[in-house]
Amino acid sequence: MNWKTSLRAGDVGAEQRLELSCRKCGAVRYLEPAAILARRGGDQLSLGQVEARARCTQRGCKGMMRMMLVRKGEASGFVGGLA
């Protein structure tokens, strides 16, 4: 179980965006959680299901998309290290 299967579209905050990159051509687009929630039954979809249904919109590509979660304004660095 990973973060895509454990998170539902309704769990993603309004300040976060989903970045979708095409595995075939490399095109990148951003998806707002509100766009998923606007669809009928969209609040019950896991992010893994959204990723599986997403296809590239570039002309003639229609490749599968890879999803990444982008957080606005919040950056956390690596805290651990060697003592």
C-alpha cells in the first residue's frame, strides 16, 4: 500500500496540486483536486485510480501518465544525518 492507494481525492487539500507527466512523450500538466471532485463520484476515487485513468492530451500521444503530489509553499529538508 502506497500513498496513491491510501489517499482519496477528497483528502487532498486545496493548497496542493497533482502533477501529471506523460510516460511516453514527457509532457507535464497540473491537475487541481477541485477538478476531480467536480466529477460524479470523484471524491471516492483513490489517487491510484485517477492516475490509471489519466491519459496524455498531447496530439497523437494518448500515453499513460505518472502522478506526483506537489505542495505549495511548504518545503521540508532532510533533518537526519550523521552525528
